Amino acid sequence: MSSITMKQGEAKTITFTVTDSDGVAIDCSSTTLSFVVVEQSGQPAKISKIDGDFNKTNAATGILLLPLNDTDSDIPAMLYVSQLKIIFNSTNIDKSVDIDFTIERSAI
């Protein structure tokens, strides 16, 4: 996933699928997750989610769900930078990916 787009005030569940370089699903059931959205690196978070905010029901198959509610996306319309961070607890391996995060102006 290289980008996420939401409208202001929209609730949405984001699906992350974690795979290795061969496209094989990675077991994420023993991980600690975080997700943050900022205007620019080093600035305060507009959206910040911790491990308990994720739905890990299908984490063993590499699928992670992150529900965002309407107040999460009630921020100015613009392009942000977001980061999903995954810490594999059994190996202390820390991986992250930067994702473009766009909030579009609501028509209403």
C-alpha cells in the first residue's frame, strides 16, 4: 500500500497486508503496531493509533485492520505522511513503511 485517501469526517477501516519480498504473508500475530499521521516529519501527530487500536483477528495471515472513526479524519484537507510501524516481538525486529495519506475536502 503506497497511499490512503479519506474524506474529512469519514469513518473507514484500513486494511494492511504484510508480505515478504516474495509476496508471502508474514505472521503478525506476535507484533506490536503503531500508526501515525503527520503534516511533516517531526511535527505533532494529527492521527495516532497504538497496538490496541488494531484488529489482529487475521494477523497470522498478515492481515491487519485499523478502524479510523469520523473524528480521526476531521482534519484539514491536504496530503500528509503516515507511518505504519511493526515490531516483531519474538525477534526485536522493527520495520516501518511511510504511506501517503490524503484527506479530501468533504462536499458537505
